[in-house]
Amino acid sequence: MDLTSVTFASILTLAVQGGINPPVEKKAVQEAEISTYILPNIAGLWQLELTDIDPNQPACRERYHFGKGGEFIGISGKEFTYGKYLYSHNSDSLPAIAIQTTYDNNVTDCSGNQIDQTGDIMATYVKLQGNQMQWCKDNQGKKCNMKFYRVLP
């Protein structure tokens, strides 16, 4: 085709027939950033089965939240605590948990106790069965004195 005989109609015809490829503007490709982490079996919100409840707080709930970064939050009645926890699997016994309280608002809990637990460290063995968790004094799970039920995953 002679360039002197190029008309708008001929360019349009070539474009419709696929003879002209219009310039394609290159766009930056966005990549999704994915982060992963491993949650321990106890991660989530648990409620303690209470046997000794303060008569002044008959509908009291005691809940514990174990977060993904080792954060721990405890709420018992008007008491609020938080801190860090470490959950460790053992090959020959039950897993163990250690909780260190870094803050306690020092008000009455569901049992009627007012004890400032700031700085305290508690360690126990953990027995998991479905949506139930027990805290045990022995590593074989025969002396378990606290029973929790999962509220949220």
C-alpha cells in the first residue's frame, strides 16, 4: 500500500480486521502480600466453668483469650488482666502453658476475690478434647481442676 493513498477509511478498515495493533500501555503489576502464622491449639476465646461464684455477681463469666502473637487477655467479672503466654508441646506428656500477667486492674473477680496478679507467672499442663480444655497439675492429665469451653475459634 502506498503511503500517499492512505486514508482514514483504510486505517479504520485495517484496525477492524486486526491489521493494526494499537499501542498497549503497560501497567505496573500488583502482587498480593501474604503473611502466614501458626496458631497454637488453644488460640481463641475460652470460658471457664465456674463452681465457686460470688453471690454478688450471679451471672458472672470468666473468659480467657489466647491471641496469635502470644497475647493473653483474661476477664472475670469486673477484673481485667492481660499479658503474655507461651504454649509448648511435649513429646512424652501433655502440652504446657505459662502465662505472665503484665496488667491487672485489681478489682473483684467472679469468685469474689480481689488479688493484683501483675507480674505473676502461672504454669500448668493443658489437656485438650474437642471444644473442651482442662488445666492440670500433672503432666499425664489425671489431676485437672479447671475446665474451659471454647467460645470462639
